[in-house]
Amino acid sequence: MNTTENNALIAEFMGYEKVLSSYHLPQHEQNGQQCFYDSELRFHSSWDWVQPCVAKAMDTEHPDKNAHMKLNDAWLTMNIEEVYNEIVNFIVTLQA
């Protein structure tokens, strides 16, 4: 999957509602905005976007007993690309 597809996957995990070609945040705003086109999703490049995903994932039961540890290890690197990739892996394996 590419970045746009991965961001869409994360948006759906986070509860964004897909309406035509954009994602809408139900009942709250992200950076003062409520609606984002696919190309405007920034889970891959902004700590402000990815941190809530990590928090939700850590509160989500996962069939892989090591999933939370892998996510925590990625977080500790403070490398947004590693965290982003691990969030994507977490969601993909959760949905498998």
C-alpha cells in the first residue's frame, strides 16, 4: 500500500467518516479543521496526527501478543516513519 492508502486505513481506524473523496472527523476538529481530502491526511508526517493513533492502538486489544510491544518500541525510537509503519502494521494485522 502507498502513503495515501495507509493514511486512509489509519483514518478509518481513528473513526473518520469517508464521504465521497474526503474524511470527516465526527464531533471534533483536528488542527481547526473537520474535513480532509485523502492528500491532506498527515499521519505519516505529523506527530500531532500520529500520537492519538498510538494512544488508541495501545488501548485496543490485539490478537498478536507482541503488537503493543512493537508499537511501544517504535515510539521509543522517536522516528515518525517507524511509528507510522508500526501503526499501519498494527491495523493491518488487527483486521486480518
